[in-house]
Amino acid sequence: MSITNPPKARRIAVLGARAVGKSSLVIQFCENHFVDSYYPTIENTFTKTIKYRGNEYSVEIMDTAGQDEYSILSSHHASSMNGYVLVYSISSRSSFDMVKIIRDKILDFTGLKSVPCVIVGNKSDLNIQRQVSLEEGKELGQQWQCPTIETSAKHDENVSKIFDLLIAQIENANKPPTEEKGGCTISLDRLILVFVHGFRGTDTSFKDFPNRLQTILTNTVKADVSAIVYPSYKTAGDLKIAVENFSGWLCQQVSDIKKDMDRLKSSGKIMVALLGHSMGGIVSAETILKFYNNKNDCANQLQGAKIIGMLAFDTPFYSINQNFVAEKAWSSVDQVRSLGNLWNTGAATVTAATATRAITANNHSSASGRGGGGNAKKWGLFAGVVGAAAIGAAAYIARDQIQTSLADAYDQLTFISDLTDMNGCDERVKKLLEIPDMFFKCFYVQLSEIGSDHKPKTFIKLPPEEIAYLFVPVSSSAENEIAAHTSMFNPKKTDHYYELGSDSISLISEMVARFQRKNGLPLILAKEEVEQKQHQNQ
């Protein structure tokens, strides 16, 4: 049975001044008809599968609102795309000038010296009204080292060619810069960005974040960059099993990449950066510690690849914010306890009975001591329900799953039970920071609203003051801590989503630079060096 590879996903933004025909071009390309009337576009997205050099591409095309010199080009348009169609009208000199301004804004947002783009002179059917010559357009393209093409959306002239040219530009930009001279091939390193979702997340939890990081890092670091999202895994049962499964999967990914490099006779090194959200950060940290504690075994399993660091996103390294837990705990216990009424007596197990007794006992003991005991009572309740309160009323996060069975709920709570071990939480971070050359940073969501203790509302418990510099707040406009936690990669909920991406890119770039400084940057050999090596080998 032959296996068909899925189409490669590419994102394209169509940008330009108002009334230059951006929407007409996109609709002609995607829907094969011309829209004559002008209706100002706010923003539309179209999808089309196209073929280029035998490969299929699923192209998402964002048709944007018209730009003028004073409008603000969104960083969403500028930095989350693989390529850009920059449109002007041949009958409008000002729209041609606007293309230059838009490109400058894109470069400012991305921090790049160049981006994959195609310059499009639309409305070639209005030649009698021409204000911009074909030569001027081509000269600008030569200056930017990108194609220039004139089109007519009205007559469907060269419309599809725009996207063929841009896909070629994107793929050339994504190629690892290798060069063969005199039989000597030196390749750049490989950088693998591995994304691990958290408690009850999925492989879509990160939304477009992995693609955005890969796109920009491809053009900023001296490495061939791949973003891989760890497939959905069961966030239930023993955490150690999740760590074993993830580490095994990671080794297989490295092995596949190593085989590909060997086939290409590439001499570059493999770097791995782990990016974990929520409990995915705990799984990533435990995986790093597992490999570090078994160095010889790690060298064999990872085949020389190096985990150069990890970025965590709202990971409860020191457990959950206890004030948040205090507010949610009682409703959690009541909801989880109510599972006993749903439990089928004939299918009851020791695990279910044990869980029910634990919940009941802690509910009773905590209720009798509400008037005193302070944090000890809060954390006694927390530990007693094996992390139910820790996930901010686990009944809320697992609300759809609660309708199944107590055993399922208990199994999921077991997965997060490590958060009740305060000493273990502290030791995990200490050990992680003791690993030489291991880069670490944790971003956490913070609501703008101040809590009852006059401190910002957060989902995670904040770290000790001595390592607070490793934890970076990210403002969220979500309605509560759970919503902020689960929507961290939603730009509509996370106020500084694009800054989060930019900061992540800067930190990963720093990881790569550190590794390459220490291990030697695998640059293309100069001609003289190649000739010298050839002479030595004779």
C-alpha cells in the first residue's frame, strides 16, 4: 500500500494599497471568476491546493485590508506568513510607492533582511492609464531579488503564475544552504523544534505558533529548521509512562532525520529545542533529566543530537497558584464527588472506591477546619483529591470527561498528582538548572485584573524570588485563569501573543548561537580551504 504525503501547508499574505485589486486577484485564483465592484475588504482567508514541481501545497491566502502610509500593518500579517504578494496598480504611482513602505514594515516586524515575495503590477488592462512602467517594476524586483509580474485579474492574465512564483521563492528560502565544491559538501546544522501539549490538550493546542516560529527561524538562524508537534497523547495514568513514550518518540524522530542527513552526506549537527505547554513542560523537563541521568544511553539513543534547551509555556513547575486553587477547590470536590452517583455498581473497582473515599474524607476534614489552618488546610485538600483542585477545579477542565466514569477521572488526576509534591517540584527545577549548557525559560499568563491578595492573577504558582528572572509574564485578557491558560496561543485572548512569538524566536536563536559557538559553526568552506583539503588528500 502506497502512502501519500499530505500537502505542504504554506501561508501567504496579499498586501497593497486600497483599490489595487487584491481581492479580485485572490478570488480569480481561488474561485475562477472576476469581481468587478469594489467593496473594501476587512480581511478574508481563502484556501487552495496547488501543485509545484510534483509536490502538493495547501495554500492559505490572506486577503488583507488596503494599506496607506498611516495605517498600522498588523504583526500578524507580517510575521506569521511564509511569503507575501505585494500588489500595486500600474495606473497608480502612489500604490507603487506604498509597496515599498509595506515591505519595509514587514522587514521591521520580522527582523529579516529579506522575505519571500512577488511584486505584482495589477490592472495591466488599463495600459492607457499607466503611471508605472514595466521597467520600474522589474528594477524594484532586481533590487529586492524577487520576481516582478504584471497581471490582469479582469482577464485572468498571469494570475496563477503569481502563486507559482511565490511558492518557488518560499521553497528556495526554506532550502538548507549547502554547497558542493570539489566533491566536498558542508551542510548547516539541523534544528528541530518539538512542541508538547499539556493536560488534556491536543496536537492542535499550539494553533499556528509552531509554523510561525519555523518560518521566521528558517530565515534567521544558520540551520535547517523543522517544527514538529508531538501527536496527541493520553494525559492520564502515571506521568513516567508519558515521559517514556515521549522520549522514545523523540529518539525515533532524531533517527529519521539522521538517516536523511546521512543520505545527503550532510555533516551538520542536530539540535533539539523542546517547547512544552502546561504539563507538556513537565513531560519535557522530565525527559531532559532522564537523558542527562543516563548520558551514555542518551548518546546512543539520540545519535549525537543535543537538546539545547526548553521553553515552557504556563507550566506549573511549582504547582498551581494556591489562591486560585482556594477559590475553585470546593466546587471541584463536589463535582468529582458526584461521580459516585454516576458510577455503575457492577463495574466499580478498587481504584474508584479508593478515590471516592479520598474525596469524601478530605471534603469532611477540610470542611471542619475551614476556620483555621490557613495554607496547610488548602494544600491538605489539594493533595487529598490528587490534584483535582490543582487544575483549578479539575471538574471544569475535564467537564466533558466527567460524564464518563470515576475511574477515568481518577486516572487523569493521577497524571497531575506530581503537582502535589512540593519538594519534588522544587527539586525538578533545581536539577534542570544544574545541567550544563541547558537553556531554560518559562512564560506564564497573567490577568490584568488584580486578585484579592493584591497580586496579579496567574494560573501557576510563581517561582522563588532567586529564579524569578527565568519566568516571564504574558498579559491575557481572558475571563479567568483557566481560560488564559488554555488560550495562551490564541492572539484574540493573549494580548501580547506576537511579542510571545518574537521573544521565543530570540531565545531559540540564542540557544542555537550558544551551541554553535561551543561546537563550531559548520560554514561552507571557502574555495581556498577546499583546494587545501583536496591537496592534503592527494
